[in-house]
Amino acid sequence: MTTIAVFGATGRTGRRVLDRALAAGSTVRAQVREPAKLTVSSDLLTVIRGDVLNPASVAETVAGADAVLSLFGQVKGSPPTLQTDGTRIITEAMTAEGVKRIVTLSGGGLRAESDRPKIADRVIQALLKLLSGQVLADAQGHLAVLRASGLDWTVVRAPRLTEKPGSGRYRVGWVGVDASTQLSRDDLADFILTQVDDRTFVGQLPFVSA
């Protein structure tokens, strides 16, 4: 039975991933700041109260895991380097525990070598830099941490996310290559969970879209 450590389990995407992991029979160790926000309970679920910037609670969450799903991100009032610093603490805990697999979540503004951005994609990135430059810089910082970690990492990127029911069909490509501009959170959660065992995109930044 696979044991998955999840960070960001109460977020709009994280809770969908959590539900699917438990439904699949995985054991889940979820770190949350406010356990009352969890709407699911299971014998397979261990809840660790803590913060991703707290090394002790992060280490407790990672202990005994086969893989880590890091789905947290900046929200209003977050420190400007939350994802970078949190990712560093998580990867250090993973190294100490001998856990190799980590999957994180980011947006399409984070660029990959295989991207072939069209004019619209370049406009969107320019707007992201203008309006959310801090968030984009933090995403780039977290990627640098992963690249230096020596772990089996994958950064899952997605476009505008919707609350529409999942279709069970999605494309996995690159920005500007076999990609669209939106994706259901349900379908994103489905793909993220496949990456626990799938090593196709180790060291890569696949872009998932409808």
C-alpha cells in the first residue's frame, strides 16, 4: 500500500487529490494548518497539524511516506517566498527520510524548455509578471530548489482552473504545444495522482489542459 504525504490538502485542488488518494486505497499523511477545514475522515488518513515553514511538522508529515504531493501556494497574506522556502524544508525532510519522489503544482507562467509559447501565451506571461510578479518569482525559486535537490521531482503546470466536473479527458503537453487555456480541477487532481507512480515526467514540467 502506497503512503503519500500531502501538503496543501485543504486547498481547492488539494482536497480533490486527497479524496482520490483515499478512494484509491492509499495511506495519506496530510499536514494542515486548520484540521477543521478537512471535510473527510478515514482510517487511511493521518492529519498532522502544522505549517509548511515548520521543519518539525514537515518532517513528521514526510516520515514513512513513499511520495510527496506538494500542492500549497501563496494566498493573501503569505510570505513572498512561501513556496520556495516551504519546498526547501520539504526536500530537506525528504532527503533525511530517504523519500525520493515529489510532485508539485504551479501555473503556466513558469516556463519549460519544451514550451513553444504563442503570442497569447507571451501576453499572459507579461501580465503575470506585471500583476503577480512575486508569485511567479516564488514559483521560479521553488523550481530552483527542486533542481538542486537530487530528488525525483515533477512540477505539474496548469492553465486557468475551473470548478466544472471533470471529463476524465485531458491533454499533457507544453505551453503552446497541444494545450488549451483551461482545465477542470477534477481532471488536474486525477493527473497529479497518476504522478505518484508514473516516472515519465521526472525532472520535467508537464502542462496539463483540457
